[in-house]
Amino acid sequence: GNISWSLPGSWAGTAGKILGGWDLHAMVQAQSGPPFNPTVGFDLARLSLGGTTDFGQRPVYIGVPGATKILGDPQRWFDPFLYALPPAGMYGNLGRNTLGGPGLVSLDLGLHKILWRTERQSVRLRVEAFNATNHPNFQLPSSLGLFDSTLARLGSAGHITTTTTSSRQIQLALRWAF
């Protein structure tokens, strides 16, 4: 949305010229997190000979109904101890996309003012802030695999290492149109 404001007539002179006539622009983006599911982490079902890819093989869910699956901490987004290895050569019972990733919230702001204008020329000042609230927006966990080929649990399961948006960025621009 856009908001414009002007100062009352009593604000004459320099203060009125500096503080009045600004346009404010705002954009809010809010999304829920994408669905995902943890995987076994290696080719337990032996789908390929000697391969290391797990081909999306799913583990067995061993948690009780209603157990808290999403912990919400970037160090451990989901609880990997709710899942176990299926029997060798078999598939697990975990459904597809049973967990939800981190959501996204971002506020971008722009402040614009025409400083000088003639019939053919103008000078505009712009101040823009991206992710103005500096809210961290996390990516899906970087490791969805729960086990390694020695059947040991991976300590990196559920760990988030990246963000989807950058931190707050502010830029200032002066534009001369002629």
C-alpha cells in the first residue's frame, strides 16, 4: 500500500519542506512453511547397487499420537528421535510431506520525496528498507537424512544452516530525471 502525508499550513518554511510531501510504500510478505519429510539417509532398501543415495526412502514413525514433531529451533527443527529405521530391504511407514518447514515473514518499506521539480526536470530522494524488521526467515533443514550406512543416527538431522531472505538492507538513492 501507499501512504502520502503533508504537514499543516502552520509548518511553513524549511521545516515544512523537509518534513512534508513524503510518500510511504510498504509490502508485507507472509507464507506458511513448505511441507517435507525426513528420509532414511542411505539406500537401506537396496534400490541401487553400491549407491549412496537414499532415493527418498522414508523411516518408520515410532512417536505416540500427538507427539510434538516440530521443535521450531534452527539447531533441531524437528525431533529425529520419533523415527526409526525400517527393516532392511523394506520401506518405512512415514507419509509424504508430514512435517512443515519454517514460514516466511518480510516487510519492505520505501520512503520517497520529490526535492525539486521544474517542467522538464525533477530530483527525487528515495530511502528503501528490505526486511525492515530484520526477521530471520529460515530454509528447510539442510539434512533430512536420519541415519548413515553404519545405522548410526546423524547428529545433523533437522539442523537448519541457511536462510531464505537476507538480513535488513537499507539503500538511499537520489534520482535526477530530465
